[in-house]
Amino acid sequence: GQTYGNFDQFKALLLGQKEKLARSLVEGVMSYGLGRVAEFSDGEDLAALTRQLIRDDLRAKSLIHNLVQSNVFQTK
């Protein structure tokens, strides 16, 4: 819905919706890591990983580490 003229404006728009961005990143990485689409039953893990990613300032290393340590990945 919003327009931007350069990368800095695009980045600002994304960071203005940090929760949506974080959830999308978690879903994508989780789907890739598990080799399947995230399901309804993964909701608690998705929410926990999203909250942690936001606390860790959207760091990819943190997301990957936390996903590998998560119950959903360990019981894959």
C-alpha cells in the first residue's frame, strides 16, 4: 500500500511493521528448515520465535540458532 523512492525509504517502511516482518521471516526460515509449510499447530513456536527475533533486533544468526533449539525443530 505505501510507495517509496529508494532503499532507505523501503527499509524504513519495513521496520515500521517490525512484527509483520519478523513473523514473515520466521515462517520462511521455519518452512525451509523443517522442509514443510508452517501449520496451525506450529502457532506457539512461531509466536515465540517471532518475539525472540524482535528482542534480538531481527538478527538472522539469532533466528537460526533459536529455530534449531526450538521444540518444533528438535522433534522434526
